Amino acid sequence: MKIWPWSKFGELETRIKDLEEHFVIKRDAHGNPTQTLADIPVEQRSDMRKKLSTRGMSWPQKQKILEMTEGGRKIG
């Protein structure tokens, strides 16, 4: 990413990358991290999200999930 030398965007990008390294996606058999969020491009992250399905649930169960996720807008 090309940025102006006087801006703080370069510093911000490295700080975000450091934060993403703390979110472990996969671990090996011994529990050591093998893949972090920083390893996955932003374009592919939407494929990782679980789709919310309320099919087969009773109304009280659906209501509880919809209230927790603000109508399905906040997943996770």
C-alpha cells in the first residue's frame, strides 16, 4: 500500500497486523498455532463466517438468537 510519509496509516497497518496475529484459526496436534487471522486475506474472511440458520428451531429459540445478534446482523 502506497501512503504518504507524513501520515500515520503505515503505523496503523502494522498495528492491525500485530493484533490479527493473536487470533488463532488453526492449531496442530500439540496445541501450537499453525494459522492466524493475519495469514488469511481480507477478501477470503467472509467465507469463514458461519451462516446463521434458524431452520427447525422453535419460536422461543429463534427469538433468543435474533435478540442476541440484533436480527442476525451481529454474528459471533
